[in-house]
Amino acid sequence: MTKGHRSSFAVALSRRRFSAGGACALLAIASSKASGEEPPTLRFGLTPVFLNNDIQLLDALKLYLEAATGHSVELVTRRTYQEVTSLLVSGQLDAAWICGYPYIQYRDDLELVAIPAWNGKPYYQSYLIVAADREAQTILDLRGDIHAFSDPDSNSGFLVTRTLMFEHGLDPEIFFRKTLFTYGHRNVIRAVASNLAQSGSVDGYVWEVMLELEPALVSQTRVLRRSEWLGFPPIATSRKMAGTEKNLVLQKALVEMAANPQGREVLGMLRLTGFEMPQEKVFEGIARMVDRLRGVL
Amino acid sequence: MSGRIGLFRLPLIWRVPLAVSVLMLLVSAVITERVLDRLGSIQETYLQSIANSYLDGVTASISPSVLREDSWEIFDALERLRPVNTAIVPVETIVTTPSEIVLAATDPLKYPSLEKMDDLHVEQFPDKQIRIESGDGLAYLERDIDYQDTTIGRIFTIFDARLLLAERRDVLSTLILTNAALTVLLVLIGFMTVRWMIRPMQTLENHMIEAAEGKAARIDVSSQAPGNSESRRLFMAYNSLLDADEERRELSSRLAEEEKLASLGRLSSVMAHEINNPLGGLLNAVDTLKKHGANATVRDASLDLLQRGLQGIGEVVRAALATYRPARQSRPLSLSDFHDAKMLLSPELRSRGQELELLLEGGEDFACTCPSGPVRQAVINLLLNASAASPEGADLFLRAAKRAEGVIVEVGDRGPGLPAKAVKLLTGPARKSLPEGKGLGLWVVRQISDEIGARLELASRSGGGSIVRIRIGPDTVTEINHAA
């Protein structure tokens, strides 16, 4: 399975695919408390969520982190959010860029390291998209669609739409003819653009940036509904590894990225303005949705 | 039809090369057709194998997704697995459930997921075999997706085979052009070669036609085929044939002459006998005259005897002379000719104790324009033959009758009937050459009859024996008549 996922991820990278978690990643800090010795390598988990040229981005990110932390860095990628989250929670990663939704789900086991800032703010939106020429006005017009979700653990690619439907008293399994998980925001856009799915839930950040990078593809879709502003996918670590030296230098490297030329290059590829120190309140919106759906999912 | 007749009327030197050319064209056409057919099937196999390898890849890749009915994974795989650098490119691929509900297609707009595939579309895909639509250059192939011996789905693929078809068209035109050029060249070479090869045959044919027209000429071997030993041998053989024929002709005429002389010899002996018979009596009469010439009674009796004896000799000599008189001195046939024949034959008949009945109809006005000499000779030959064929003491007859349509001469014998060879010799097709063995007399009869334009007929004689009839028409040779 792992191998399969890696290869599919590689293909996804080469096609500049965006992944589900918008910009979910987590930087883990090694657990020096447990072992007494810090491992020489910093294992940093990523969900396949990147912009621009993915391979170049990974290389640039790795080089920056190695230079800024003084540790050798191993970037660990997986196909789904769940896999990355599991590795992080179980302590197999020092940190990872994850999504706000799994962060809220595993808040007791995780600790925030940094939050990316897009257009100067640590927030983004979830978009409900349809084909560009479709006349639908609200989600109620999407009855009978094949609907493309990104990932069952994605905030913008699942949770937001699911909550909205809950608020309207709709059951996705009945309301939609069929739902798909494409495990990538770019895939959601492709599915809707090609008419494989008639509507989709996508990361607004990814949609906006891809509109700039792949206008031919993205312009075949239009945004039917924008959600409220929600916390941007953060970098988190497991609670037991929080506060270690590796985690601290990682946090410093991320927060100071915007001040570093090499870091700015990475941020340019990601179309981000920088990373901010953790603030719990950023994820209150997501936490409310999780509360609302408790017992439903 | 007239074209066919016209073709058959062409000389051999054109017909044979044309036939060879037509055959070569046919062979070329058949070979071209075979090659194209083979090319077609090879291309189809090639197309099928490319299509199969594409479908193998797709099937292996999407089977788990089909099992889960994961439309996105199937769609994504179809997008990723689409080959670009092959002779045939899949234009559309549709993956369905076994009941043809679309799971995913490369063109979801045309084939929406979860919709039943149109029957019309399904019919375009023959069972497992690739179908090439030459009109739009598309190829259709359907494949089942099997998992643990169960069909979990189907793949319908439409390929763009225009490149392949264009290649086939290129090969087709190249092949036809090359073949046509080569065939024309070979036909030309074949035509010229065969013409050259059968030219000696043409020469031979011309000479044989000329020979049949009586203008036989030897082939000049040195100039006709200087380097070709085979035709040289053929020409030499033809020349030898001409020489042999010439020799045979000479031999025939010599033999005919000898036969005439032979019968002359036989008649000469008859004549000598006829002269010798009275000669003794005449000499006795002369002696009697010498001794008793003074006695008037004795003298008169002796002189009378001498006169009758000499008259007898004179008749024999006259008959012989009339028979062997040269043609220019011939006179028209008359009844006396038949008397002469009987007289000339009488010693031969007497020796065999045979009787010859002379039946002459027409009296003294037996006027006939035909020459007497040849007829006498023919009659004598027939009588000699009849006498030889009949047993001793047999009764023969010679009939001569004048009719409105001409003269009929019949010779009847008591023989066992003419043998087949003799019948053929007398009434069969004319032949110049001599017959083998005996029968020269009858051959001479035939020659004479042909020369004077008479017709020979055969009949059976009542009471046993045969009748040979000579019908001499009124328009027989008159030149001799004038000469007479």
C-alpha cells in the first residue's frame, strides 16, 4: 500500500497536483524527553498539498529547513491525511503539516508549532464549486449530483460542506447521487471541470492559486459558495515531542522564513506570506463545526 | 465476341506473347491482392495487440477501483494511462459495470457516470474483436474486466487508427505502383523474349503454309537462326522432310512408269503368244505354197490362211498400239476399245479357264468426249485385277453403257470382295504416294480416274463377287479429245 501511495503521489507531484489538506503539514519535534538522545534527522510529514512545481518545492523546502535548523531533514509524504496524522500522533514524525480538522480531532495529542499566513492572515475558505456554465445558485440546486470531496479528514474538502448540509438537514448519501473522494484538491477541480462530478468541495486557497497557475483547467469551474474564514492548515507536533530542541528550532525556522531570502523563495512557491506563532483561537470555527457534527459522523 | 475472334485471328507470334503477358498480369494481380490481404490482417493483429496491451495496463490498474466502483480513481487512471506516442491513440475509454452502467469515461460529458450506456454505443463494439471503421478511421474494442473468475466490469475503447490506416493506404499505393511498374516491365521483357523465342516457329509456319500451297521452299538455315541450335535443328529437319518428300515423289512417278512397263511386258508376252500361235500355221502355209504353189486350190487355201493369220497378228499389234499410244495421239473412246481390251485379256482368261462377257450398250454412236487411252488402260488393269481375284472357270463381265450423264464402265468379278485397303485406295481420299505392297494396278486406276475427272464406285455382284464402276462425266478432259 505504502509503495502504491508513494508512486501515485510522485505522479501527482509531477502533475502539480494539489492535495486535500490545502496546506496541512506538521512539523514534529523530536522527543528528546523519551529517548534522552535527539535523533540526528528531523522527520517532517507532508500531505500532498503543494503549489508550483512540487518536486522543486520539496527540494527548496528541505534545503531551507536543513539550513535553518542545522538538522538533516527527511520529508515524509503520504496519500491521505489520515496516514500522516497517524504517523504524527504515534510519534513516528517530529512534526507534520496537517489540516485544521484532524488537529481539532486530535487536539489532546497534538501541539501547534506554527500557522501559515495567506495574504497576511492565518485563514482560508472552503469553496463549493460547480461547472462554469452551470446555473445553480445554492447548495440546494445540487440535488442528484455526483459530488467530489477531497478527503474525509479535510476541513475545506469535506467538513465544511458536510456541516452546511447538516445545517440544511440534508444527508449527503441521499441528497447526492454519489460522493467521491479524490484525495487531492486539484483532483476535485479536475473532476468538476471534466464533468465526472457535477460539484465539489475544495480548498479556497488551492483554487485561487491554481486559477493563477492553471487558468485553463480552473476556469472550467466557478465558485458557488464561499465558506466563512477558517484556520489555515497548521504545522503541528505530537504533544510528547513538544518543546524539544528540534521542535523549537523548527518553529523558529518557520516563523523567520519570511525574513530569509531562501525562505521567501519557498514561500513564493507556496504563495504564502509567512508563518505565525500558534494561536488556538484561529481554529475555533473548525472546532465549532466538529462539535456540531459530533455524533453524526 | 468479334473481339475474341479478332484475338484468335492474330498470328501466333502475337498471340503467345499476349497470352504470357495476360498471365503475368493475372499473377501480379493475385500476388498484390494476397499481399494486401496479408498486410491488412497483420495490421489488424498489430492494432489488436497494441489495443490489448493498452487495455491490459488499464485493466490491471483500475481493477481494484472497479471493484469499489470508485469513479474518480478510474477516471484518474484513464487520464494517466493514456498513451501518446503509439500508432493508435485511445480517443475514448468507457468503464462500466457488467450491466453497462458507466463508472467513468475519459469524456464524462458524453458518457456520464452512473448512466446506462447507450445500446447503440454498445453495438459498435463487436465481441472481443477489434473492429476498424475505415470511414472515420476509428477502431472499437471491448474487454471484460475479470477478477477472481468473475466479470466485475467492462472497458469500451475507441482508438484513433487513422495513422495506421494512412500507413496502409501508403503501402497500398506504393505496392500497387511498384507492382504495376514491375509488371509492365516484366510483361514487356516477357513479351519480347517470347516473341524472339517463337520467331523460328513463325518462320516454320510460313514455310509450311507455302508448302501446303505447293510452293515449298527450303529454309535458309544459315540466315534464319545463326546462334540457335534448337531452331537450326528444326529447320534442318524441315529441309530434310522436304528432300524426302521430293525423293518420294520422284520414286512414285518412277514406280508408276515401271508399273506401266510391267503391264506392257505382260501384254508383250501375250502379244508374242498371239503372234506366235498363228506363226507356225503361217510358216506351214508358206512351205505349202513353196511346194504346192502351182496347185490353185492349195494356193488359195494357203493364201487365205496367211491372210487370216496376218490379220490376226495385225489386230493384236493394232490393239497394243492403241493402248500405248502417246496421249497426243489419243482419240475419243469408242466401243472398239472394249473389244480390244477383251482381246488383249483373252490369253490370260483362257489360261485360267475364265469367261469374259462383253456387254456393250449404245451401239456405234457410242460417242464420248473422253480420251480412249487412259480408259483402256484403266479397264485392262481392272480386268487383270478381276481375273486374278476370281477363281478358275469364273464368269467375268465388262459392261460399257452410254447414259445421259456420261459413260459408265463396269467390271464384274467372282472374287471374295475387295479388301479394305483396296476400297480405300479406290474411293478414299486422293493420295499421290504409292501404296505399300501389292495393289499397284488399282492405284494406277485411281490415278487415271483422278486425271480424267472420273468417279469410282464399288458394288456387290449378285451371286458373289464385286463390281467396280467408272463413271465418266460429260465434262471430262477434252484437251485430249481436241488433240485426237
